[in-house]
Amino acid sequence: MQIFSTTLTGMALVSAATAGTIVRWYGCAEGEYQQTITDGSSCTNVGGFLNTNLCKVVVPGPGTDHCTFYSNGCLNPFDGDTYECRAGEECNARDWTAIASYECWTE
């Protein structure tokens, strides 16, 4: 019985860790909008207005999703700027350095 319970608990934890995180991206020009859903497994590179003309990022709630946005691309060994946005927040991205990549996970 203990093995079965442990297996179910492990499956639940893996399921929670890989649940999709929605990120809503708003550009500074009229009509610039994109929604992405990540599986929480890795860093994702971005381009277009997400990289060059970003005004706001929203990680809709409820929940405990957390995203980090980077001015460097995935696997870039050099330091860059990082920005955070959590579930339920509207994050002002006007002052952010151009975003090159991001990753999200459930805390």
C-alpha cells in the first residue's frame, strides 16, 4: 500500500511541475499581442515585438506560476538582465532591456 501511495504522490508532483504556464505579451504598438503557454521544462527564446517593443507581460492567476525573463538567449553563458513576473501580476516591461528568452515554472 505504501508503494502505491508514494507512486501517486510522485505522479502528482511531476504533473504539477509540468503544467502549462500562460504568458500574455503586450507590445507598445496598437494590436501587438501574443499568448504563449510553456510546459515548464526549459528556457524558450523569443523574437519579434517580444524582443524589441514590449510594454507589458501578464502571467494570469490564480496559481503559483513564476516566470523569469532574460536579456540573453537560452544557454548564453554571459550575464544579462533578468526580470520576474508571477501569477496574478501585470508587469510593466517598458523599462526592461530587450527580452531574448524566458522560462516559467510552478512554485
